[in-house]
Amino acid sequence: MAVLQAVAVDRLLVAGADSRVRLASAVDLVTRCVRLDVAVAELAATGQERLAQRRRLEFLDLSRLDRRLPGGSRRGLRDLLRDALLRSADTDAAFLGWARARQANGCDSGGVVGVSDEAFARARRVESTYRDAMRAADTSTAAKRAFLDQWNLVASRLGLRVWTEFAI
């Protein structure tokens, strides 16, 4: 039974990895300031995927997996993965905010001599949304790491793949 529960979690992590690939592709478009409409749509879809993954998690029985955690663990796998998925959705939303800011305000750096105060202010707003997205990414990476510190122990004992926080 534990193996079946672990396989269900692994499938959820595969879905998370697919979302991560879409996120990275969309962020690349925004960084290069090309096809921003596509990037915005992809980032919005990725955020919805993460929320759907979180909903799927709530229906999984993980009781046998939690028994396999080291004795000192205070949080179960569900709580850790829920947190990682929520933080990932927050990151997706923050990058979506950055993409929309670039779409609305342009992609100029605002650091060029002779740029109007208005253009400089727009560039600063875009830069601020990017910093917010990077902070959100750091938070989600930490949450994923906390989950994977526990999950990878269980997965390796059951013969399943181990993951890195940068893959999901």
C-alpha cells in the first residue's frame, strides 16, 4: 500500500515538473521581451496547474508514507507538499505580475540618460515586480527543499526516483 501511495505522489511531482518547465519557458520569453502575450497566458495556466495539483494532493491517502518518515519529523508529507505547491503557485503569480508589468510598461531598462521621469518610474515598477518574483521563487525553493528532504528518504527506500527542488 505504501508503494501505491508513493507512486501517486510521484505522479503529482511529475505534473509539478511539467509546470516548472512551462514556467521556465514563459520566464525566458519575458526576459527576452518577446511574445509577452504567450508568456502571460503560460504563466496564468501554470499557476492554475499548481492549484489543481494542490487540490489533487488533498485526495491522496498518504498515511502509510508518513509512517516511514524519520521519528523527528514534525510535519507530514501532505503538509510539506501542500506548502511547496502553494509557494510555487505564489511564485507563478509573482512572475505573472512581472510579465504583465513588462507588457504594460515596456521592456526598457530606464537607465538611459535622457529618459523621461515617467519612463524611469515605469522601469522601476517593472524592476520591483521582478524582485518580488525572485523572492517568491526563493521561498518556493525552500519549501520544495523541506518537502524533498523528507520525500526523498521515502522514495529511495521504495525504489522511486529522488527529486531536486529545481525540478518540481
